[in-house]
Amino acid sequence: MVGMRDVAKRAGVSVSSVSLVINGTGYVSRDMREKVEQAMRELDYVPNELARNFYHGKTDIIGVIVPTIQHPFFATLTAHLQHEFADRGLQTMLCSTADSANGEAQYVDMLRRHSLDALVVAAHTTHDPQYWRAIDRPVVAFDRNLGAGITQVSSDHVHGGELIAELLVRTGAHHVVMVGGPRAQFTDLGDHSTFPTVRYVQTLEDRLSQARIAHTYIESGEVFDIAGVRRAVREAFDTYPDMDAFVGADLAAAFAVQEAVSRSIAVPGDVQIIAYDGTLAADCAGMPLTTVAQDFRQIAHTIAACVEHGIESSPQRPDATDGDANMTIIPVTLHERATTRR
């Protein structure tokens, strides 16, 4: 393998001179630069990009922590993030916490050791806000409240809940059953709601209560428990024969369509089905799903912009108070289709 010493020998210069040319640091004469570049061409020398980036104090690698890539939502999010980072000359290092018990701690350690340039956290965490502030390196949270001073990007889940509630009130729903993750995780960091996503559930429940529409929430387990989602959907149909509206993430809604069809329950005549997210899973339900869609392209673009800003400037403010965390809200949209009444 050709190295810098070989280039230096061919060019008749010192290794340090070759390093200056490759890394673009310090002054080298035009004649010396031409000799080094000519020697590199003759030897087909390709600089070690990773070592070169470390020399400059950067790696161009962004760590992305998600719970699992088996779930359609996180698979879609990851795909958009990788595309967005690639467009900016950045590489993505993915960690699925469901598949790596020490993944989160390992990535935080890599960030502290400058093996990563920044970290995107889109997985559940039990660490308190001080843990994340103490990293003093760029951290961007997606749909997670990691505490004051940590940049956060989130979809407008409150509006998402309002859109579903308005639809169900307008279409005359009487008993709405929702399937989602463990409620214990909604507020497990004291006053902080770890998952901004639950705001759509909380908003929907509030609006349904105001409209005097019965509603029930069924826990489906952790996000990586796909079988648990199917069980929760089956429980909804087994336990609540008066259910005339079902709400859940795309995967749960797709399972609900399958369950209704297997029981000869008419959709939307007997039960309306509404999906939340807008991933490919919503298109594989067997019929077009009414969906509250998150804007994955805009989410990824905003996260990438926040990451770049964090790398170029101070990543976060240790003295920030709870009221001034940097949060960006991305709009959601409702697409009405065949699984709800008109």
C-alpha cells in the first residue's frame, strides 16, 4: 500500500511537506505542491480521508440513534436522514438500541472522544437533562425532550391530534380505540414529556372528552415489539365490539384493516381506521388509509441543518433554562381516504 513516505521519496521532499500539501495547512511553494501532486498521481496515492479528518478535528460522521429499524417509521426516518447527510458530504453511523444494549452509551462516548461530529437521538432514554448537557458536543433530539439547551426537532403532534379529533367528530364516531406505546414513558422524566409524539394522543383524548365521545387506549408494548402491536389490535376488536373508530401508527392501522377484513367488519361502514405517520406501511394496508402524515423530507432537512449549525458553532448552552430549549416544529397533514366516512 502506498503511503506518504513513498510520495515523499518520489517527489524528493520531506514527509512533513507531503502532509502540508494533503491537509492544506501551512505554506508550501507552488513548485513543491506540484512535485507532491505529480508524485501522488504517478503512485495512485489516495489520502486516508479518515486520518485527514481527524487531523482537522472532524470525522464527517454523524451518529444516529433509533430504537429499531424494523419499525416502518424509523426505517423511513433513517433513509431520509442518510440521504440528507450524504447531500451535505456527511456519513451516517446508525445505532439501533434494540439490537445493541450499550449502543447509546457507546455513541455518546464516541462523540466525547471526537470519533463522531454530532449525534441525532431518536430513541427513548432514561438519562436526565444534565447528562446530555454535560456532553458539550452537538446533540440534536428528534421527537425526544432531552432537556433545556438541547436542540429538538419535532412534528406538530398537537395539531395532528386536533386533525384526527375534528375528523372523528365530523364523521359521528361514538367509541374510539387508540393503540400506542407504553403510557408509563409519556412523562418518565419528571415534568418532561420524553416523547412529544404522545401529544397527539393526549390532544385527541382531550378533544374527544370535550365532544363526549368514548375513547379507550390500549398499550402495544415497546416500539420494536411488532408482534405486540398485532396483539393490541386484536385485543381492540375482541374487547370492544362497539368500537366504530380505530387510531394508531401506520403499522397498527394496517393490522386493523386486516383484522376487520378477517372478521367481515366493513371499513369504514362499521369501523373507521386512521393511521398516524405516513410511511410505506400505510400504503400496504390493503386499502388506502386515511393518514396524518409527518413530513419526513422536511424533518431530515431540518435535523441536518441543526447538526451542521451545531458543528460550526457552540452545540448547546449549559446555562439554558427549561423555557428556552431550541425547538423546531414541522407541520403534519391529513390525507382523507377510503377508511373514514365522508
